[in-house]
Amino acid sequence: MKSENKSKVIIFDSGTLISFSMSGITDIVEKLKGVFDGKFIITSDVKREVIDRPLQIKKFSLDALKIKQLLDKKIIEMPSSVGLKDNEVARKTEEMLNRANSTYKEKSRDIHIIDLGEASCLAVSQMLNEKGFDIIIAVDERTTRMLGEKPENLATLLEKRLHVKINSNKENYNFFREFKFIRSAELVYVAYKKKLIDLKNGNVLDALLYAMKFKGCAISDYEIAEIEKIT
């Protein structure tokens, strides 16, 4: 089956949605959905992180309500909308969590690198890939992306952070390389290129990219400059 014939899905991790909500631009997610020929999905674990728990904390309840509105309007949907069962997702999430968190060791101790939210995104991605979907995961957190894109570099980074010698299960490297990722910064760039942004005066793209950076997206000044060069 050719890729262009596959049903498309973007799976949103918590950090990406938080970047949009804290920047006050969840409307961009809605506009992107309007031009995207596919589904926007969040997992139950992500929903707990960005809606259920924050709604109980006054400091974060407004951002949670913004994201909940996306769910209520079916801009973002649950895995059941693409035929996945909660118990199957939970089982696969646990498998993914254990696999990721046993990839790097300090002596005999496993190094914890991802949590349930990220693991559930990886789980749903793998499950939908097996069903023939074209999948990309929207994740702003650097560790998860490095696990898939540059696992060798992640081992080096962990050594620098923890000041210990890291041993890696290199069999997992190729497994995690199968996942594809996009950041909130890249999503706002797509929205900008598709003329979905209402703001017109000033350096709008620069403002959007730095808004994502300052709200948690792991993107460097150099990367932002490179994105702006190709605009």
C-alpha cells in the first residue's frame, strides 16, 4: 500500500498541547485540523495529564478547559475513534514503558527516560502503524524524540547529565527509530505557511516559534533561524 493511500493520524503528547494552550493559540490546532486529511488523537494518559488533573488545580484549569474544548468539538479524539480498545492500549503502553526505560542502564540500574504519556503515544503509534495508518507523534520533549531519532546521542546526553557511564541496549535502537515525530514549533510553521494565522503585522513566525520555545518546546535558536530562512 502506498503511503499516500494510508489514513493519516497525528498523536498529540501532553507537552505539545500545553505549548499551544499556554500560548493562547489552541485555535491554530483547530485550523490545522480543518486542512488535515486525517485524525488528531490523544491517549487516555495524555488526557489525564492535560485535562483531568489540571481541571482540579486553579492555576492550570483555564489551559485545561481550552484543551477540553478541542476534545468536546472532536478536533482531537480518543483512540477509540480509530478502533483501538482502552485495555489493549493500556497493555501496549506498559510494554512500551518497560522497553524504553530499560534501554539505558547505569551499571545494573535502569535509567527512567519516559513516562506514561509519552509511552502511550508510542504505543498507539505502533498499534495504528500495524493497522496501516500513516502516523506521526507531536511531542515537544527532547528525550522521547532523541530516543527515536538519535538514540546514540541520548546515551551521551545521559552520561553528561548523570555523570555516570551509560550502557545501552542497542537492540532497542532500531525499534524506536521506526517512530516519526513533529514539534509544536513545526506545527505552527505549517500553519503559517498555509496562511492559517490571523496575525499579519510584525514578524509573526518568529513570535510563534519563540512562543513555543518559551512554553516548553525543545527547539534551539539555531533551529528557529533555520526555519525562518526557508520561509
